[in-house]
Amino acid sequence: MLSRRAIFGCAPLVLFLSACSEAPKKAKEPEKPAEPVGAQYAFHQMFLTARTWAPDLLVMSMRDVPVSSVKPEGGKRAAWEVTVVSPSKGRARTYMYSVVEEGNIHKGVFGGSEEDYRGPRGQVVAWPVQAFKVDSTKAYDVAIEKSAEILKKNPDLPITFLLEQSSRHPFLTWRVIWGTSVAASGYSVFVNAATGEFVEKMR
């Protein structure tokens, strides 16, 4: 039987050997660059937060938000903004989702201030969440397919997105806009946000 002195004498050696046998810790991998996302992914992130504000929420509109540090890819963007309304509260609220922090744009989901909601805003009406079935990526592909002439003449024009339902069409539509806004654009393509079908061009 080993003496107590022998046992204690071996203890430092056992500790040394066990320390040597531990696998070396892996260096922390560098964070991957932020990548743009489709509208449906961003919408889902915002909806999870927005429904805690108002379970009866409807959606008034959704649009992309320009971010200089992340390049757009097809129908994907770095930041998206959605305006939701609650008929029971008589209130509207805007939420934003971004993959990066930039200026006054916050990474993740960020809720804005509330304002009054009294029904349709001009020709635009609120729509149920279930009406949104076609992602911005599909809307982009359809719009590009119908816009060869415009792309040839204006290859560097930015493309922006607006999702809303208005009296112009009896269903929810994507409006794919050549330019930074509806007011600044001379050309856009409407795509059915439920079926993905081309609806019309507007000049």
C-alpha cells in the first residue's frame, strides 16, 4: 500500500500529465460578413415581436431600407421595414429588421413609435399576414425577366421594393421599383404577392 507521503508526492505529476493531455482550445473564428436577406425572412423576425404588441395586427406595407455597408443581392436586402396596424387599439407601429448596425439603423428587430390608425391610407389598405406568400427574391426574378430593355438602358439604377395592397389591384402586390422611391421612379413592375405572377408594368 502506498504511503500518504508517496500519494502526495505523485499528485503534482498527475496534475501535470492531465493538463498536458487536454486538447488545445480552438481560436475563435472571425465573424462572417453580414449578408442581405429576403423579405420573408425579415418579416418573420419582425412578426414575432410585433404580435406581442397587438395579437390582431394587420400589415399596411413593407419596404426595403438602404444600407451602404451591405451590397444588395438580387431580391435580398440588408434591412427591411414593415408598418403594422391594430384595429382594436386604433394604432399603427413601424418595425425594422437589419443584419447590421449602421447610423440610426439597429441590428436585429427594432420597434418604432406608435401613431393613430383610422383605416385605409388613401388608396392603401391593411392586409392579413397570410396574404404574403411570395418572397422578394421571386418578385425580383419576375421583374427582371420583364425588364430587359430598361436594364439595358439603365444598368446602374438601384432597385427598391414596396409590398402593399391598394385600390389599383384587388390583391397584395410587390412593386419592384427602378429608382430610390415611387416618386423618383419612371418605371416599376407589379408582381402578385400571393402567386408570383407578373401583373403589369408602370412607366
